[in-house]
Amino acid sequence: MAEPKEHEFLDDIENIEAEELAAEMEDQELSEAQIIEELTAERDAFKDRFMRALADAENARKRSEKDRREAENYGGSKLARDMLPVYDNMKRALEAASDEAREQSAALLEGVELTMRELLNVFKKHGIEIIAPEVGDKFDPQHHQAMFEAPVPGTKAGEIIQVAAEGFLLHDRLLRPAQVGVSSMVAS
């Protein structure tokens, strides 16, 4: 009878060891699941940070490209604005030359005309366009500056009645508005 007790005792020890082993394996499975879950969360966080960094880099690239284009197109606007009086003065000189002066100083006027042509070519090369309104055109506050208003018979309110100076655009930006006189004639 002693033997069965010994055998039962050994069975009890084996059962306890088996239960402990099963509990330990269950704990390992639980911790492995937690580890996988934590690693997955960490991976997702890194992926999110990577995607944000990638988007930030793309936005910075686009911003710098836009800044580069603007600097290329509009970087010389101060110099261009300073050149406009040169154009105005050369145009006045050519318009002031009478027929008699043209005969006497033909070579001088030809030089001024060639210089004016070259200035216009440089303007065109760098994207400077002339705004040349004509008498009778409608006043556009986006491109024109009203220097005065006057009631002129035979005109409608808002029509240009005189052009004092031409305006200029640099690509799509206004360098100088055209300076004009505008009719204030009230419709009857």
C-alpha cells in the first residue's frame, strides 16, 4: 500500500509541474501577443512619422520651387521700375522732334530710335509688357491710375479721355499703372 501512495505523490507532482508549465506557456503567449501588439503600434507610429516627413519634404520642395520661380520672374522688378523713366524720356524726345529737327539731326534721332527699340527688346526679353490704353477705352482700376476727371461732351463716364503715361506689367504683376484722364460726364 505504500507503493500506491508514492505513485500518487509522483502523479501529483507531475500534474502540478504540468499545470505550472501550461500557465507559463500561457503567460509567454500573452506576452508574445503583447510584444507583437507593441511592435505593431511602434511600426505604425514610425510609418506615420515617415509619411509626415515625406509630405513636409515635398511641400518644402514645392515652396522652394515657387520661391525660385518668383525670384527669377520678379527679382529684377526694382531695376525694371527704375528703367521706366528712361523709356518715358526717350519716347518724349522722339515725339518732340519736329520735321525740321528730323532733317537736321537725322543721325541723332536714328540713334535714339535704335536705343528705344533695343530697350523695348530688353523689356520683352524680361517679361515687361506695355499697357497702352487709348482714348475711348474703359477705365480699368487694375491697370490704370486716374490722374483727373473731367466732364467731356460726347463721352461716357468712365471712358479714358487722355493718356498721360503708359503703364507696365512685369509678367502678370503691375509695375506701374497707366496714368490717364477719365470722363466724369453724367449720362443724360
